[in-house]
Amino acid sequence: MFKFPVEIISDIYLSKIGGFSYELDRNEIGINAKALEQNTSIIANETYASIKMLESKPKPYFFRKKYLVIGIEENMECYELTQNGEVVLPENLSDEYERGKEVLINTVEFFRIDGDYSKIFRVLWRSGLRERRN
């Protein structure tokens, strides 16, 4: 029923930017609540995601911004921007992103790491030790 978001790899979705809204805080992104339910495993108002333009290079992990995914309901003014499940961004991101462009929504960190960064720190620490020994 909804064209977006489309899961391309487990917990990574492709969508388009539908527009920008003052109704979202600077650390939130919004998607049609029904599209979230039907097309994704994202839990509205609980899941955090990072976003990236399809053609841009990925930022290093610790420099990625995390956004709370908000389910946009029919009574919200920005609902018309996400009729097909497009992503609605807060107004403060209007300089960084362009309406109609493809965007990747990455929720892997939230579902797989869920706040436990100890394994990441261990890998980074071990890789740093190897470099120093060589």
C-alpha cells in the first residue's frame, strides 16, 4: 500500500525526503505511522536511526547523528509530506538535505547494539594495539 520505506538490507531502509516540518524536534525524523507499521520493523517513537543521502559517503560511526523516528499521524500538519511513507525532517536540516532525494534510514545500530558499545570499544582498542606493535 505504501511505496516507502523499502527495506533493502535487514534494518536499513530506502525512502525519499518528503519535506521539512516545524512539528519535529531537531533530533527527530518522521514517517507516516501506517507506513512504518506495514513496511518496517521500526517502532514509532522508540527506534533511533541515522540517515544518509544515497549518493554520499558514509560518516565514521561516532560522527553519525541519531534521530528518534516519529510516527506521523493524519492529524499532524506534516502528514501531507509523507503520504507514501516519505521521510519528513526537522526544519533545521533543510540546508543539508534536498526534498525529493533518496535517503537511507539505518536502524541497525539501534536493534543490534542497543546502547551496548563495549564490543565496538574492544575492537577499536585491539586494532589500536596491533598498529602500535607493528
